[in-house]
Amino acid sequence: MKVFIVIFLSVFLVTACAAKPGPNLASKASLVHKGLTTKNEVLGLLGPPVQAFLMPDGKEEWYYYYRVMNFWENFPVVRGYKGEDYTEVLKLIFHGEVLQDVFYYTVENPLKKSK
């Protein structure tokens, strides 16, 4: 019986600490289409952008970000484990009300906690 309880508690603790999935900007980028999707449709699909810029040529750039963190970075003993640690970026460029271009890329996070 003790073995069963130990196994149950171990499984419970591991699953309770598991990382939760994020918004996955790559899949959300597939929902918008150049030349077809409007600003209102993007707002409905993705919500408001994290950053928005009005460029001198009249185009608007909208940015969405999501950080994929190293699961182990909050645990002092295993912090040095090389897990995922990057930021997803979705950049949308509008000309008027219609989406002109879409860029998705990832950036390695420069500010990692020291070991």
C-alpha cells in the first residue's frame, strides 16, 4: 500500500508541476491571410497587439509576443538544465484596413538567469 501511495503522489506532483501550453503564435499566424484579413478580424482572432507602430509610409505594424520559458529555471538545483527558452514573435503589417504581410519568428532570450 505504501508503494502505491508513493507512486500516486509522485505522479501527482510531476503532473502538477508540468508546464502549461501557451498561445502558440505559429498556429495563430496560419489563421490570418495576406490581402484578405482585416484589422477587426485580427482583433477577434488574436486580441489587441502587445505593440503597435504607425510607420511614416502609413503602414501599421502590430506585434504579438509569447515567451517559451525553460521549465527548470525556477528550481535552483537544476536551473542549469538547457530547456526551451525563447520568444515567439508574430509581426503583422497593415496597409489601410487589410493585412499586407505576416512574419513569424523566434528569438533566443538574452536575459537568462545565471547558474
